[in-house]
Amino acid sequence: MELSDLHVFRTVVHAGGITRAADRLHRVQSNVTARVKRLEEELGVTLFLREGKRMQLSSEGKTLLGYADRLLALAEEARDALHDTGPRGVLRLGSMESTAAARLPAPLSAYHERHPEVTVELHVGAPRELTAQVLSGALDAALVADAVSDPRLESVAVFEEELVLVTEAGHPPIGTPRDVRKRTLLAFHPGCPHRKRLEDWFARYGVPAERVVEMASYHAILGCALAGMGVALMPRSVLDTYTERGRLTVTPLGGKFRTSQTFLVWRKDAPQARIAALAHLLLDQRSSGRKAAPNRSRGRAP
């Protein structure tokens, strides 16, 4: 069933017959008649009841007319969307949990205000999983830690995270992993970039972790750190959302472990308007955040 046949069919209905429809369509009458008959044969129904030169819609024809109106309107909408450079439609965005919880609420609220014709679907996962979904087309874009090296992807750094060690209140100062009183790592699954950094920090000093306790949320990790179960590594932005942070010992890291970058990544061949609008908003907020950021000068673990 072709859209052009539906267009001919609908024109015959609105024009009231083959002759007037042929005039409107700038076609010969035999062509219009043939298109209607082809549509009837394809669908296996009679669309018009013919009484001499008069044509009336059958019950099947009335049913098809409703669908034809919807399908032709949808096709017109699709054509308009392809030639419209403004953001619209659905933006399927992936994000790490830390970014979704601490960084995205304000930007997404601003995005909805600026681009009300875009619906955002947010999917939370690990960076490797999110990147694979962007490459497969399951996601339009994703926010992941550290740069992704793939020629099929574009990326831009949108957040810089300060990483901190979190332990229970009253923990002695931490300079190296040897100073960690309980060497149990409180972390997400192995695909989490912050877990990898914490493991690398221990390995740099040749200090083995006693065990890893895997958890499903930062709230659980922070609760276990507060209870003295072990040590966690996370962005300070996540810690700032925790109401019990005053009952924790927080130690910034130093050197290459001090910060991590969060990148917005997307396929080079993906539709650009929705993604570009989000990238511009995130970059604007990053720039304004740098201007307003306080100067923190604290002791750090190397």
C-alpha cells in the first residue's frame, strides 16, 4: 500500500468522483481509476459502491479513509521534520548514575524550557555499556567518564569532577592507601570508572585491597562508609547531595587521580539538532560554573 495510492483515494472521496479527482490531481481519468482499483485489489475489499457514475464509500472505504488521513498527515510531519533544523522529537540520553543524580537535574530542566518540542528519555548505566548503545543507535548520546577513542563518535567535555575519598567520621588523615584503616572498597560493578580509579590508586602504592563490596547506588555506598565498612571514591558533586555528609571524613585526591572529565558523546552520523542543543547548554553551564567556582585549597592525598 503506497502513500501515493492513498492520496489518490482520499482525493476521489473529497472530490466526489473520478472526474473531479483527475482534474485536481492533473491526471487522466483512466489513471485515477486504475490506482483506485489497484488499491482495492491489494486490500481485497471494495472501497466504493458504484451506481452508474455515482460513487459512494463502502464501510471498508470509510475505515480506510480514517487511516489514510492519519498516514498522510504523519508522512507530511516527517517531511517537515527532516527539513526543520530546530530541536524536536525524542532525545534518548544515557548517563552514569553520579552524573544523572548530581549534574543533570538543572540542565535538563533548562533544556525542557528552551526546547519544549523535545522529549528526553534518560537511561542510566556504565560508560562502556552506554557507549556501545550510542554506537548501536539505541541511544542518541551519552554522558561518560573520560574520553572515548572511536572514529565513529564525536565528543565534548562538559563536566569536570573533583574526586574525593569518603570514610567514616574521625578517620585519621589519609596520604596514601596505607593510611586507610579498613581497606574494603565500597563501589559499583567493575565497569564503574570511579571504582577503577580507586583500584588504580591502591595499586600505585602496591597496597592490596582486602575486598570489594559491590552496591547498586551511591546512597548505599555512603551509608556503608558512614558505618565504617570501608572506603569509597566518588565525585564531590555527589557527596554534596548527601544530607549526612557532616558525619563523613572527606579526603581529596591528588595528581592524576584528582579529577575526571565527563564527556557528551554521540555518533557523527546522528541527527544533530537535539544533541547540539544539549551540548551548547551544558557547555554554557560549565563556563558559567568556572567563573563562579570558589577557590578550594585543602590538603590532598597524593
